[in-house]
Amino acid sequence: MKPVAVDAMGGDKAPGEIVAGARRASEEHGVPVLLVGRPDDIAAAEPGRLEVLAASEVIEMHDDPGASVRRKKDASVLRAAEAVRDGVASAMVSAGNTGAAMASALLRMGRIRGVHRPAIATPIPVPGSLPTVLLDAGANAECQSAWLVQFAQMGAVYARTRYGLEQPRVGLLSVGEEATKGTSLVKETHAVLADGAWATGSGGTFIGNVEGRDVMTDDVDVVVSDGFTGNVVLKTLEGGMRFVERALLEAMTATEELRAAFEVLWPAVLPLVTDLDPDSYGGAMLLGVEGVCIISHGSSSANAVVNALDVAREMVLADLVGELRKAVSA
């Protein structure tokens, strides 16, 4: 397969951690990689072992996405998206400005025919089980019912393709399980999803409304929401998990006796910590564009980049984009 274009300049820890992760993915996992960014900065972290596509500009985390994409024509994230569009790369990965990554993919790769709006699909960890796919996690703050129905289609295809689920269970995020609960948008969407016609080609099945407490359980495989609500859920879960981890660590290391107990317990706790670590999942997938686009967390470590590149390769080989095309056109 063609290499995966990596925005080497995107992210809080770029280019060091990004390049280190790309090198590990190439050497240890055999993922072909194309680093995109400033050659001198990349060379300082990667002494010439990976192919580099030069890009002189960087869209910073604080930059306005729309204005920056229009103004910075030689930005690394734009060049990565162009590499996919031009057939130089098979997919792109960026841990930089989320809005800029999304805009670059949409403007350069283009939208799959029939897709109303692309959506960000984020895997939410479920300890002891497969992750729950949450979408939209922030691409579209305001939505229409037809968009949410399409998110259900695309989310089901993604869950089926990435996690091997034959018939992903799709839930609609609301304030109650009853069909009469929720906003007018939620109730209108519920009626369409309950009809079942949307599932043709996607393989999903609608299980009704779900609540926030259901997201981190194995009761649902795909949770559909507008981007505003989905992003609030995502950030709330991230903050809550960080708080619990920090509180437990402080409590278990408060005294010598507790530290000794913690050392004994740590091997049993480590798998749970790994399950809850966002770096374990690589990043979110932008569904609905003509190419595989992974948007990783801004604070991504080298390990996150390795996992993102593994997922990118997997989704390219599984022809995720082709599966999405078929589902949307069904």
C-alpha cells in the first residue's frame, strides 16, 4: 500500500513525539510512512530514515482553522491531505488543530457523494469490551435529522469495519430511553431510525435512545449525537477519567504502607489504565470524506501515533471509504 501521510508538525509534542511514533510504526509494524512538514525540524528528530514531503508552514493549535487553511497554502496538514487526494499517500494522520485537519480533508480530499456532512467518530473505552463509537464528536455543532441518520449509517459501517461487529447496535443520545424524550431534533431522528430503512447497506440495528451513562458500557456499539452534545460528552468523560486516575494515584501513594500495597496491585490495575488511555486508540476518524483521515489528540505521544498509523493502515486495507460509499448510496 502507499504510505500514510503524517502531519509531522501538528500537535503539542510535534515534531519530536510525532516523528518518533512514525519511526516506530515503520520499523516495528511495517507501516509505510510519509512525514509532512519542515525538513530541517523533521531532520532534527529523524535523521533521514523516513521519506519527507516538504511543507514550510504550520497551522498552530490556537489558529483559526478556516482562516488558516485559506491563508497558509503550504501548511503541513494541507499538504498531507493533498498527498491523499493526489494518490501519493493512502491516508493521513494529524494530531494538530482539529478544525484545520477536518477542513483540510474536506477541502482537499472532498466529500463522499451523497454525504451531507462529515462526522468525527471517536472510540470511547469500555473496560473489558470493545470501545463504543461516538459520533459526531465535534464536527457539526448544529445538525439536521437527515445528518444524524447518516451518522448512524457511517458509524455502523465504521464499527463493523474496524471492530468486526456483524450488526452494530446503534443508539441515539437523549435524556431518556423513551421515544418521547429529547429535543425536537432527537424525536424526529428517532422516528426515522426506528423505521429501519436507513440500515440498508450499513448493517446496523437501532436499539432506541441511550443516555450518557450508557456510553461507557457494552450495551451499545454506536452512539449518535449532534457535534455539540457529542463533544461535551467526550470532554466530560476525558476530564472525569483523568480526575479519577489522579485521585486514585494520590490516595494510593499517600503513605509508605499504601505505596507498598499499590506496587502489589499495579499489575492488576495496569490493563484497566491501558484501556482508559486515549493513546491506546490512536485517535478519531473523520467519516464522510474521500480518504482515510485520522485526527489524533493534540497531546498525542509516540505511542498514540503508532496506534493511529496502525488503524490508518487497517482502514485502508479494509476499504473503509468504499464501504461508506456503498452504505450512503444504498
